[in-house]
Amino acid sequence: MRPSKPGKSRTKVINRSAKWLSTRALPSFNREQAWQLLSEWTQSESLRKHALAVEACVVAYGEQQAGPPRTGGRCARRPHSALLNHRPLHDFDYERHPTAEEHPFVGVRELERLGWPEELRTAILGHAQTPACRAPRTSAKSSPLACDELAGFLTACALVKPTKSIADVEVSSVKKKMKDKAFARGVHREDIVQGAFELGVDLDTHIAFCIEAMKKRAGDLGL
């Protein structure tokens, strides 16, 4: 005997319940949890501040690309919210696994095990310039690559200023120091240039944008 079909009102309740369950079934992570994970894996204060500097730049680019949020309850969230909220994780495994063979692959596998969003894991993979990661990137996924090395370089530029302040860093001085291979020799200049290209902005604009983004978080960055 077939069960009778539910009435319209009952069908609406079932549909709403199914929709609620489908959203609740997905793991939900927030930035506080991202910071806790970073802190667990990273003891170095300078590496934590680097994560914050990269986050500042990536979030600024994400907000620029997304534009103003839409109104209307849950629909007010901006696109790429996973990328914006969880960005401090791009280098969270680097202290334990700094080699090109391990970073960021170990961290991404850990994020997958914990159930973090695929969008976030893909973006983290995209910031590593290795053959395994050289896949086409959208601008949202390019921003970690574009901001990672530059944020570190801007920090170095700020720290050699008498004031040690990011507010005193200028685009012209940054470009001049990029030509000095003895300065911050660990920073890959080609990644900075390639990142700006993939974002579709000229290098001067990219540098200026990231300086402004880091200024807004200067207190957190110690700059």
C-alpha cells in the first residue's frame, strides 16, 4: 500500500526542514577557529604576524572584488566568504613542514581531514609556486599568491625605517628595494610580479593597495 501524498502545507514544512538539515550537515568554521589552528601549528610570533599581514591584503582584495554586501538576511554574505574568513591559514603548516615537498600539502591534507571547505584548500594550494600547484587560478584564488611574498617584503621594508612603521613605506622605495637582491633575499620577487599579473593590476597599484591594507591592521602587525 502506497503512503498518501502529503498536503501542500506539509510539503512546505518538509522542504524547509530538508533545506535546514542540508545546511546544518556541512561543517561550519569561523575565523576564531582558523586562528586557533594557526596558533597550534605556529609558535613563531613573526610567522603569525605574517599570516595576519597576508590576511589583511587578501581580505581587502576580496572585499573590493565582492563589492557591497547584498541586503536580506543570510543573503547578505559576500562571495568567497570562506576565503575571507579563514585566510590566516595559508602558511599554518610552514613552521613544521617548510620544505617545498611538504608545504602547503601537509596543511591542506590536515584541513581536508578536519572538513574545512574545498574552496579554501584550493586557494591555499594556489599560493605555492610548484608544478603540482600550477593550475589556472581565479582572481580570488590568485590573491594568496599575489599577497604572500609582497606582505613579507613590505614588512621588511617597514622594519628598516627609523619608525618601523608601514605608514612610512612608499611604493617607489619598495620597487627600489626589489632590485636589491641582498635585501630580504628570501622573498621571491617573481611571485610578487606574477601575482599582480594574475590579479590583473599593475605592480605599482598592487604594492600601494597592500600597503594601505596593512596600514589598517598596523597595530596587529606591530608596524
